[in-house]
Amino acid sequence: MVAVQPEFLFDFGSPNAYLCHKVLPAIEQRTGTRFVYVPVLLGGLFKLTNNRSPAEAFAHIPHKLAYDRLEMERFRARHGLQAYRHNPHFPVNTLKIMRGACAAQQLGVLPAYVEAVYAAMWEHGRNMADDAEIAQVLGAAHLDVAALLAASQDPAVKAQLMANTQRACDAGAFGSPSFLVGDALFFGKDRLPDVEEEIVARQQGRGPAP
């Protein structure tokens, strides 16, 4: 079996990225692989690709927005994701917590950081653009708040987030959730079956899935 390391290009500001995060463990279990979490800045990616959020892009198409909400409800029901709650502070400026994700990666605590921040954002409705809220959430998760906040101000960490975002753009990404399996790009939670199919095809040495 060929080793495959799929990548999850994520920003905490996307509710659909949160939903994907909750479903990825099942894909990992079925395929025997692990997703590499790659923090990207969604606002920066939008600027690089001249994209806009769905709420902005489809603001004048109420049927499209209503359908998006319906699809989200169907996805939640299908996967039993009852903890999800819409964040009352949405849209949230995620620059601080995405730099924090890069800092957590550097400090070797990214999985715990991701769990804490995603739960705060999309289960408990916390304002994760607020310094005090961020510190409280990280402290409650028994993470080293001082070390994470200090590292998130490191120029190298800031540069890493920018580099991740540029690399995502260069790979063809325009939003989050996006996935890379080798050089194959997939966008959106509805593409997760295709992501899994691609992983299996490459594991079996069949190259990119058709």
C-alpha cells in the first residue's frame, strides 16, 4: 500500500470546515491515514483569488442561502453532529486564532488547540476575535496560554500563515474547507466522498481517481 498524506486546508471561520473536521476521523479510520491540518487565512485567500464569502456573494439570492442552510442541516443529521450552533458573532476575524494555530503547530499542540477553538466557535458561540475570550478558551483546554500567545506574535509564525495561504492559492484553492490529496484539489464538505475515493486510489497505486 502506498503511503498517502491528505491535507485539510482550514480556517476556523468556516462552519463547513468545522463540520468537515468532525467527519474526518471516520475517513481516517476507514482509510488508515491521517489528515495533515494546514492553517490558512480565509480572508487572505479570498483576496488572493478575488473570492467572497457565500453570505456576501449570494446576499441577494435568498433561495440559494436557504438551500445552503438546508444542506447544512442534512449534513448534520446524516453525521449526527448535534453539537453545532451558529456563532452569534459570525463573521469572525480569525487572524489571531489562525496565527495561534500556526503557533500551536510549532509547539506540538495543534490537535488540542484545534479541538478547543472549533468547539468554542461552533458549539459554544464564543467571540474568538476577542483576546480575553481566546485566553479563556485556551486556558480551559489546559493549553499554555502565555506560550501560545507569545509564539503567535513571532514573525516566523506570521510568515508561516502567509506562506500556507499563498501555497493554498497556488494549488488552486479559493476557500475553506479545501483538501489536497497529492496534487488533487477538492473543495467543500460535499466533496468528502471524493476525497476518500482519491485517498484509496492513491493508496492502491492507481494514481488519481477518475
